[in-house]
Amino acid sequence: MTGAPELRTAQALLRPLRPGDAPDIAEGIAEWRVMRWLSAPPWPYGLADAEWFVTEGADSQTFGIEVEGRVVGVIGAGAEFGYWLAPPLWGQGIMSEVAAAVLAWRFGTDPSPLDSGYFLGNGPSRAVLTKHGFVPTRIVARYHRPSAQALALQEMVLTREAWEAR
């Protein structure tokens, strides 16, 4: 479990993960169209993986994205800013909205720069990051666990100053 606070947006509740969230997480992330853009989760992804993530893998800056009583994604601002959202909710502005809330919280508690990135070809993730002020730093090869190969990743960084100036 995590120590993240609860944050409300117009469309979602961001809250610490709980063990009962594991089935929703396993269902939401288990599609290849989600996993193809995430570097670390195993593939295929099952309930045991979600249970481990909720109890041991998530840190104190990890939030479940709850919509209509179900966790439909995860967002975190720990070592790196990362996120995913279940496909039925894509294109509704939810990720951009929750990203803004998490970034405001993060920079209110920690002024240090925040790293993120996206695999080349992931236009929606690129759009979320650039909308919130992240700037590209370099392209690197990053190991993509679901496909067991190195893929091109655009690394990005966001400073508190850039966040406040956006």
C-alpha cells in the first residue's frame, strides 16, 4: 500500500492503492495496447502481478485512478512520472486532468525536477507530457520487459519552474 493522499479532479478520485484494487488493475492493464507502452510490467499480466504491485511495488507517490468506484489506471510521481489508463477511458481527457493534479501535488511537496518519458510512437503520452511542460532531453534504448527487447524511449524532464510557467 502507499501513503499518497487523496486528490479529487472533475472526473476521478486519486487515492492510495488498496489490496482490493488488484482485480481492477489486472483487468485494466492486461491488454497489449496498454502494455506495449509500459517498460516494467511482466507480460502476460495477471492477478498475482497486480497483488504484488499493490502491496509491494507501488511507492508513497503512487495513486490509483478511481472512476465510478473502480480503479481504471495508476499514476505515480516517484522516481519517474509514469501512468496508464484502461482503454475504454482513453480520449476523455482523464489522464491529462489527473496528471495536472498529481504534478501540482508533487511540486507542492518536492521542488526537485521530475523525469519521465515515452516510447516513440506513443503520441497520446507525448501529448500529456508536453501539455504539462515536460521537455525532451534525449532518446535512449530502454528495455521493454513485455516484449523482451530494447525500444527507443524519449526521455523528458519537468522542473518546478517550467511547471509553474506553463
